[in-house]
Amino acid sequence: MLQYTYMPKLKTIFFGTPDIAVPFLEMTRQLTDLQLVVTQADKPRGRGMEITPCPVKKRAQELGLAVLSPEKLKDSFDQIAAIPFDVGIVVAYGKIFRPNFIALPKLGLINVHFSLLPHLRGAAPVQQALIQGYTQTGVSTFWINEGMDDGPLFLQKNLDILPQDNAKTLFEKLTTLGLECLQETLNALSQNNLIKIPQTGTHTAAPMLQKEDALLRPAVLTATQLHNRVRGLACGPKPKVPFIHKGNTEWLQVLKTEVAPGDHQKQPGTVLAIERGRGILVQCKEGAIWLNEVQPAGKKTMPAEAFANGRGIKINDGVFLEV
């Protein structure tokens, strides 16, 4: 368990929006003299699409903190500029900082980013680490400048990605590691230790996930690529594959998979096997993959073999289409 040491001389403003940023808000509040919390504007959420505050705003209000949630960050420039602060702490805020904002804090803006920069710059480093097949990632704290995640580094910590990890488990591990990084960073800043290490090496991108990223296409993806996509989308858009049988087409969400050993040479999309406790074995562009757990539209999650039995799917059926 992390031991916190309050740093009363360090005045901060926290910028963040989603659930993952909440523990970092709480740490910033405990370790520093937190002046203000800035989040994205309230948006329609849930089935009823009611206007609802984001998780960081909701928690900040529970803690009795001052909060701003402007539609556009520039709309709150004067209010933020009127508050003297040493450093801004940024965790998954989701807005671009213009030069006039970067210049506001005495020391600068520090971002907690869930990758080993310059690898996986962008909005979805955790999901893309899995989708792109990384075996190691980590957390970086770095100084925000005008570029996309390319400012000088303050601190980095490594983390191995295990074969059984998916986006949910990796987010949990990186949150714990990120809190350690933030605590060390704040401690150094409170002692006026301004570490700035230029990023070196070839950078890679972690773009925001799009709807098409959820498509599982056996004709164009290898078994490993398809499996990694399912792992990476565990907390985002549900991975889905178009399924056709007896003239009917439906979208099948795929929740759990495993790569099958051995060499398989059938047409991509062909059902190679159906086994209890394993699921449906499907030919991919290269190799084959077990669909372990699936969810038909409007139905509950079920073992893939139960879905196959309910639809009358047989071995050698070519049921998974390219779209």
C-alpha cells in the first residue's frame, strides 16, 4: 500500500475526465494543495441519455473540491489563469492544451501516460498495446508541450504484458504503477527537482478506437491478430464478427478467444471444430482461433459451443463473412 506524504507547498490543478483518472485525483488531493479540478463538460450518458457529470467531476464534488467543466477549455482560461499554481496534473483529460495554458503553471503541466513513450503516443495506449501485440508497456510521466505526447520525460516504469492480460487487467495494473509514478513525481517536484529527459527512439501511435476496430475479420486477420484485438477491446467497443447461417445474417459479439496450435489450411471463416469447453474453432488468414465465449445480439453471454448447437452449425460450415 502506498504511503502518502503531504506536500503542502506544491499548489496544483488537476485535469482529468474518466474513471481511470479518479484515483489520481484522490492522490493529488492527498499529496498537494489542490486548488481546482478541471474536467470535460457534462454529457448525455446511459440508456436514458441524461446529462451527467463525468466520473472525475462527480468524485471532485463529493470531496467538496472546486470544479470547472467547460465545453471548450479556452472558455475557462481567465478563471484558471487567476489561480496561482505550481504544476498541473493531467490524467486522461481528453483535450489539447494550447501554449497559453501550458505557460500558466510555474513549473509546467505533467501528464501521466500509460505507455513507455515514445511508444504508443495517443488516446488509447492500453488497448493498442494489446491490439498491436506488445509484450511490455509501462507508465510515463512527462512534461506537456505543443506536440502529441512528445514532451520531455520525467519518470518511466516498465510492466510486462502477460499472455492472459486483457484491457481490463492491464488498466488495473497500470493504474497501480501510475500511482507510484505520480507519487514519485510529486515528491521530486516538491523538492524542486525538475527532471526533463528528451524522448528518444522511434515513436509509435495509439490512435483512438473507432467502430471498425471492433470488427473481427478472419479473411484479413491472423489468429494472433484477431485474438489480440479481442484482448484489447475488453473494456471498449465489443469485438464482433458477422455470422451467416441458413440465409440469416447476425452480428455475434466475441468476448473470449484463444489461438489454436497447429497448421490449418481451410478457407478463412470455416468452422474447423466444435468442442464442449473450448467453443468454435475458426480458420483465419493464418492459423485458427477458438471462439470461447460469445454474445448474440439481445442475448446473454454463452459458451460458443452452445451458440453453435442452438444455430445448428456444423464442422466445415463457412459461416463467418468478410465485411
